[in-house]
Amino acid sequence: MKVRKWFMLLLMFVLCIPTMGISVQAAQTSSGISIYLDGQQIKSDVAPYIIPKANVTMVPMRVIGENLGAEVNWEPKSQTATISKQDTLLSMTVNQKNALVNNNSVPLDASVQNKQGRTMVPLRFVSEQLGLTVNWEDKTRTIRLQSGNVATMTPPPQDVLSETGGMEPGTPVVTNGDLRGVWISTVYNLDWPSSGSYGNPAKQQQEYIQLLDELQAMGMNAAFVQVRPSGDALYPSALTPWSRFLTGTPGKDPGYDPLAFMVEETHRRGMQFHAWFNPFRATTDAKTDQLPANHVIKQHPDWIVNANKKLYINPGVPAARQQIINEVMEVVQRYDIDGVHLDDYFYPSNVAFADDAAFKAYNSKKIVSKADWRRDNINQFVQQLNQSIKSVKPHVQFGISPFGVWRNSNVDPTGSDTKAGVTAYDHMFADVRTWIQQGWIDYVTPQIYWSFSFAPAQYDKLVTWWANEVQGTNVKLYIGHSPYKLGTAEAGWQSAQEIINQLNYNAMVPQVQGSIFFSAKDLRKNPLGLLPALSSYYNR
């Protein structure tokens, strides 16, 4: 009860501060928005407003008194507000795209704004950092905030999980109809878990359950969860340290097995669970001082390449490739996953990659071109990983989601009619055509993140090109979609109908057997009113 009262007082302070100078556009998008906390409406003479392009609700923030249990400080020189409450320290700076949560950089959906001396903050971000669950009801334009005494929640006993929906290993799921999947990013806490759940297993589990509930309501039947975001793991591993995106601290045990919980909970709904790996990304930046001793950067510094201030595992080192295969196989052997999924993190594109020494030391085939040698490194990795998976669990699918353009036709006549500045083959050294023709993958999901109106890489032309590539093979074709672009200035993304039109086009191409959307966070925002249309499409 004390927790709920604290949140009620806090929200009253956050929402009841008079503001001046809100733009006409903001005022026009503010009417009719209601906010409820634990079922009770929060009334204010200052209405929240929505930033249309970001689809983010902004509210005014003011000093929160010590008697409310939180301390807020404002630094005029740096234009930075800090909020501290128990173990959480939140820092936000005006016009900055990232906030700091316990000194960890977290991206904001919309930057903090200063309106005539008032600091305007994104409601969802602030609320989640304070431990609230946020839901948006589009039909009634209602925001529902739920505090919930999550600190006292405990997961169901294991025997209850087994009796109420656990599946035996190898049980097929989603056997009818097309695959309808969603990428769930854990890096930077983009989709799950929230940074506000650090150190709270029950809250993380609650968040995942709610996420699955929402995805199922949209018509989704498969989750592609990032389990190895940057040389770390969302599961107990003998080879890889715990991910900092679970606790805020690299290498810290979160107190439970997130992967086991997610697989169980996903299968309970009859949905597929694909374990998504970023194979060669070692870190998201070049900072290494806080990494645990068992991180690959500390264990094998000679495998690491600094490319544009990001650290990568060098694919040219055979032992490094085998280490990654071993890490994937640890998951395949221990968990009842439906698939192993890789994205396009092979070689970074359009940046210098210092691998001359590896090219000289590990070129037993005497390949003349370094570009061909790099592609051969990735080919060996894909082939050997496929063989390893199938030798242990033949039913586990192995798929890759490459960049949406393999090659431009002006470079290779067999490429697509596109003018992409980056291609999978030439810039990421991903020879996807060979993987398909050799049967090294079970499915391919090109990231076709462009509209029908985008001339350099037109959606329909690319879908047709990829359909021709898989025709006559046993490789399934799923299309990667980009709802995150809805509402942006890029051609074709000014209406949610773009996504529906893409799905309708897919239905006319027999080789297309499903879709995967990037990402869960963006779908949950209901960009430009997409969700009702998407649910109607899938549930018709």
C-alpha cells in the first residue's frame, strides 16, 4: 500500500506542473488522453501531449520532494535532471537521445525537452524506471499505469509449469499456417527486460509474460529472442559471462535462468522460440574495464578487432569461429529451442577491419582476394554450425537474417534491380546464395526494410528476387519487416497500410512462408495505428 501511495503522489507531481509554450502541434495531439494508475484516474489541469513522429507521450517533470522517497536534482549548466530512488539513479539531459540508468546508457524514444523552463520527459520511460508497467489503449486513448507489488512475486513451482503446459523436447509447434514472428532485442534493454527490472527476476518474468500476451493478441506465433547480445549470455554458461542487460552489471548472476523461463513460457502458448545470436559482436563499444575475466575480450584479446570504436571477434581466426559454435551448441544441447537464429553481424560494413595478420596466418587455401577469404571464413562458419546443430538435434531449425540486398545488378547481373549503398555479399562478406544452394540453412529472412516507394531498394522487387533464390530448394523464405520506420520521413512510411500492403504482396508469392517484425518495442507502440490492422489481417 505504501508503494502505491508513493507512486500516486509521484505521478500527481509529475503530471500537475503547469507548463507554458507547448506548441500548437503538441496541443492538438494532447486532447482526450487519460492516465490511470492502478485503476484510478490521474487528473491534471495540464494535459500530456504526444510527439507524433516518435509516437511518445510527454509529461512535465518537477522537483520531487524527499518526503516522497525520491531525490531530484537539476544542473542548469548541463541542463541535466537526476532522479534517485533506492538503487536506481536516472539521469536525463535536455535534447540528448540517451539517458543514464545507473550509469548505463539507455536510448530514449524521444529526447527530453525544455519548454520555457519546464523539463518535458517521455512518460513511458520515466514510469518504467520507477517500476511501473505502462499500457496504451488506442481505441480509448488511455494510458494505464500499473505499480503492482512485483517485489513479492514468485514464479510458479516447476511442477506447476510442467503440468500446465510444458512440452516435451522436440514437440513441434506452429505447424499450420505461415510463421509470424517478432525480434525481441535484449541489447540496450530495447525490448526486454526493462532496465527498471534489474535485479528483480519476478518483474522480468512478468514483463516477458505480458510481452507474449500482447504479441499473441497481434496474431504472432514465434519469438526470436536475443540470447547472446554482445559476447555475453542470458543463460548460465560455462563459456560466456552473464549479460549486463539482466542486472546492469556484466557477469552478475540474475538469480534465475531467463532462457529456461522464456522457452517454457513461449511453448506454453504454442509459439515457437528461436534463440537469436549475434555471433561476432564482442561489445557494443570499446570499453573493456568492467568486463568480467571470462569475457572473450579478456580471454582472447588476440581475437579482437576494434572497428570504428566497436569490438568484434575476428571471423578469420578458426579457433574463434569454433568458440562461437561451441557457445551456440551449449544452448542447443541444454534447451528445448525451436531454432538457432543469426542476424547480419558477420563483418562490419564500410569500416576499416584490421585483419591483415589473420589473412596471412590463416589462409591455408591460398585465396588471393581478402574479400573472397572473408566470405570463405563465414561460409565455413555457417556450414560447420549447421552440421553441429543437425548432428545433435536435427529438428532444430537454423536460419539467418541477412541484409536485404545480396548484390546490386550493376555489379552482378544476377543481383537485384537495386542501388543499395551496402550489400550483404560485398560489404558484410555474407555469401547467402551459397548457403541457400548448399542447404546449410533451413530458412532465410532478408531484412527488406524499405517500402514499395523507395526506388533504390523497392520492396516488391526484393521479395521477388529472394523468392527466385529459394525456388527449387528446401530453404524457407521469411521476410523481415520494419514497423520501426512507420512515421519517419523515408518514402512510403507515412501510413500503416504500407505494412499491410507488404503482407498482401507476400501472400501472392508462394515461396514466402512467413514474416518477422523488428522489433517488439516498435510494434507495441502501435505506430500510426498499425496494430488493429495487423490483428485484423492475421485473425481474418
